[in-house]
Amino acid sequence: MTQQAPMTEDPALLAEFEARIARGESIEPKDWMPERYRRQLVRMMSQHAHSEIVGMLPEGNWITRAPSLRRKLSLLAKVQDEAGHGLYIYCGTETLGVDRQQLLQELLSGKAKYASIFNYPTLTWADVGVIGWFVDGAAIVNQTALAKHCSYGPYKRAMVRVCKEENFHKKQGFESVAALAQGTPAQRAMVQDAVDRWWWPTLMMFGPHDSESSNSEELMRWGVKKYSNDELRQRFVNLTIPQAQAVGLTIPDPALRFDAESGNWQFGAIDWDEFWAVVKGDGPCNRERVAARRQAHEDGEWVRAAATAHAEKKAGRGASRAA
Ligand code: FAQ
């Protein structure tokens, strides 16, 4: 999505818009907004929607291999929830005047970004629990801030429901992790291995360091983001370390230590080269993920054609009844 177009806004309208943000008012679809604000929201919300949809794939990989009916049911429900979140956020994006087909094309062509985390493989059943615990846990930290503070009304309201569901996901993930952590030595080794592989990519989900975050200043000024990437990352680490300790799992970071003065868990250096490689398309599963979405889109062609034919038939009947 292009962000570079020159934009000159009416200074009086811009001042009134910024005053509304300062008063904590919600901006609604028909309200005046700077073009740059609209574009930033389309960028962020469409990336978010794509993340929910692509995010179905790593865990979806395990639905047929869940170890019990109970685990299968909760995983099915979770993956279905993520589809709902994606559709919900695409609807939110449409309130900004952007066509969903265009956004989907950008995803299918490989042009659109989505969360880096979903380009990692799910190698064992333990990965499913750890994704619920870490990835949904990270999503909750990020999205609760949006649900409470985001200045764009439709996005903020969407996040309220999404966060409630993500909370269920996190609980089912942590419960599964706790069961494995108390299981046989092989189960404990499996879940520790999953923690080792998912920890650092989860920290990367929060985006680059604040000093490298090109969008944060604008998003924070306009009340979309309340907290910076590093602030939210720190909050996630502080919340998660005691949980790992409670179930006897080790976080793969030798530099981790509690700083009593700040109350923060200090952590080691993130591998930003890995992050940018994944964001630019060179992660372990980027090609596989986009190929799976393309295949799903092609497989769904008959459904779209049938729905269109049905709508046309209904419209035709309506027209002949009205005549
Ligand atoms: N992956 O300037 P910033 C979930 C890009 S949903 C890929 O700091 P910003 C649910 C960024 O787009 C997870 N790209 O960007 C679930 C920008 O590039 P651009 C998704 C990333 O917007 C759970 C450039 O780097 N959540 O997990 C990433 O201020 C389990 C510079 O970055 C959301 O989308 C990344 N991790 O901050 C589903 C929440 N980070 O566009 C299934 C809403 C950054 O200028 C299973 N979004 N980039 O070309 C946000 O809060 C923000 O957009 C951030 C990024 C924090 C993601």
C-alpha cells in the first residue's frame, strides 16, 4: 500500500480532528479524517486481518492429529475464531472505503505484510499449546491496548470481542502446555523444545525496536497506538516469565534477569536480521503460507460463483415481483 502520496489537509479541519483525538473521542467512518490517518489505518488493519487468516494455517495443520476429541474440538473452535477475527477486521477496513478484493489480491500476490510469527512451522503437537500461550498471549497484550484506547471506533470495538476470544485461546493453550509440562519426560522435552523455538519469534511480533519503528510516531500522535512496540513487548515478557516458572519451563535467554528497580524482566538481544528476513519473505514458511492461501482462494471459486448466481437470481425474482 503506498504511503508516500503528498497530502495537504485543510489546517482548520486537521486542528479540529486533532482536538477530538486529544479529547479522547472516537473517530467514526463518516467523520472527516486526514487522508494519512485513513491510509495508516488501512495499512495496519489489513495487515492485522491478513495475520488472522494466515494465522489459521500453522495450527490448522494439527486439527486432524489432535491427541483427543476434547483437544480437537477446542483447536477447531480456536482456528474458526481466527477466521472470524479476520473477516471482522476486513469489514472494519471496508469502512475506510477500501475494497476487500483489493486487499485479498495484495495478500495472494505476496505483496501484503502479515505477522512474521506465522511463517514458522508447527513441528509437534506442543507447538499448538505454545502458540495459544505465547502468540495469543502477545496478541492480547497488543490488542487490549487497541480495545481500550484506539481512536478509530470500528477497530476499537472489533478488538473488544477479539480480545475476549483470544483470552479463551490463551487459556486453552496454557492448559495444554501445563498438562505436557507435568507429563512424561518425552512430553516435557517436547513442550520445552516448542518454547525454545517460539520464544524469540513471539518477541518479534511486537515489531521493530521503537528507534526503528517508522509508523509509531504518527500512530501514537493520532491515538491509534497508545503504547510503543518496546513497551508492549516488555509488558508481555513481564507477564509471561512467571507463567513459565509456574509450570517449570525455561525461557531460552541466558541474559534474562529481574530488575527490581524497574520491576521489569530484562531480556537479551533480539535477532533483527532474522525478523527482517521473515518480514521480507524469506522466513521458513513464507512461500508455503502464501501458496496455501492461493490454493484456498482457488478452491473457493465455486462457492463465490454459486453465491453470486444465487444473489442475481434473488434480485431478478425481486425485480419481477416488483413489476
Ligand atoms: N510482522 O513501524 P512499525 C494474532 C512491519 S494477530 C510483519 O513498528 P507498526 C492473532 C510493519 O508493518 C497478529 N511485519 O509498524 C492470532 C511496518 O511495515 P510497513 C497481528 C511487521 O504498524 C493468534 C514495518 O515493519 N496483530 O496474532 C511486524 O507501527 C494466534 C515497521 O514497523 C496485529 O496486526 C511483524 N511482527 O507496528 C491468530 C495487531 N512488525 O507496513 C492466529 C495490530 C512490524 O510500514 C493464531 N498491529 N512489521 O511496510 C499493530 O499493533 C502494529 O501494526 C504492529 C507493528 C505492532 C504489528
